[in-house]
Amino acid sequence: ELKVEQNPLFLSMQEGKNYTIYCNYSTTSDRLYWYRQDPGKSLESLFVLLSNGAVKQEGRLMASLDTKARLSTLHITAAVHDLSATYFCAVDRGNSGYALNFGKGTSLLVTP
Amino acid sequence: GAGVSQTPSNKVTEKGKYVELRCDPISGHTALYWYRQSLGQGPEFLIYFQGTGAADDSGLPNDRFFAVRPEGSVSTLKIQRTERGDSAVYLCASSLLGGVNTGELFFGEGSRLTVL
């Protein structure tokens, strides 16, 4: 069974600081997705990573994928309060229909 | 519609009752997915449809849960004899399949189910 593990699960960081969230998964996959969820809201797609070495950047967030290590990272640069949310990584279950298994999420709080 | 629509947004029911949750996917999306999210957890896969057929229902927790998509568009998740442990937010998502599509899932706002 495909397992997706994120760490840390909780992260409190000061504005302006940098940090990295890690996502490990247990079986071979070339598709990894990052989603953001605000409290009481649904999931918003952030990044789609479709091959080994893929790197995507949007504003202060950058995501990368190493399929050999079965690892993705979400790097936060110079955090701002608006980035406070829960971030999920999700990996393709491998049944060709893009169904995903999600990690437990990283709850990020950015403080002044 | 412009996005994935789910109804009801909130449902409170008593233990043992039957519940139906509806999902209307983005127009033209061939794949539809149901997830369940408990408080403080990531979404848990339940079932996905390609067209009218359930391509993978391995996430359904037991035979009290059933889902249909009779015309390949709207889907209904049905829960019989509800239990308190069924309380969660039920999320629906849709996506395009094939070709150059990235497989990105687009989620609805969810249906919050509370079983008393």
C-alpha cells in the first residue's frame, strides 16, 4: 500500500525566515502534487510535479521531486503571514486514473 | 458549472440513518473522486470513477458505503446505517484524463457529515 509521510506535521515560523517541508512516499511514482488548505476550506492545487528532477516555483514557494529517493520538498522563502495554512503532498496511486494518496499535512503558522 | 459543486454543505443525522451526498463535477471532466477528511487528517481516498464505472473502489471502508455515477457526470455517495465514526468532511474532486493532462484534481468545498 502506498504510504505518504510528511514532516514536520506542525511548523511555526517567523516572518522572513526560510524553511523546508518534506514528503516521502513508499512506492515508485512519477506524479506528485502539492495542495494548500485554509481552515474550513477545500483544497487548492499548488504544484504538479510529473518527472524526476521537476522543480516548480510560485512566489515564495518552490517544490521539487526526486523520484529515485521518493522525496519531494516544499521550500518556503522569506515567509509571510498569508502563507499560514495546511499543506498536503499527494502521490499518484498508480492505477492510471490519477487517484491520489495524501499525506497527513503540515500545518504552517507564520508569526510576526 | 465553473467548479465542483457538492450538496449538502452540511448534514446532521442520527446514528443508523441513511445519507446521500451529491457531487456535480466540472463540466467535461471524465474522472470523479470521493475522499473523506477527518479533523486534522489528510484526505483519505474512497473511490474513483472513469465515466460511469467505478475504476477503483478499494478505499470504501465497508459495505455500508456505496457510490454511483449513472450518466458519467453527477455522482452520489450513499452511506447506510450511519455510525458516529462516519462523521467527517466528504470531498469530491474531478479531473481530465489522458493526453497531456496533468492529472490535477479540482476539489469541491465538501459536505460536512455529523452523525449524532
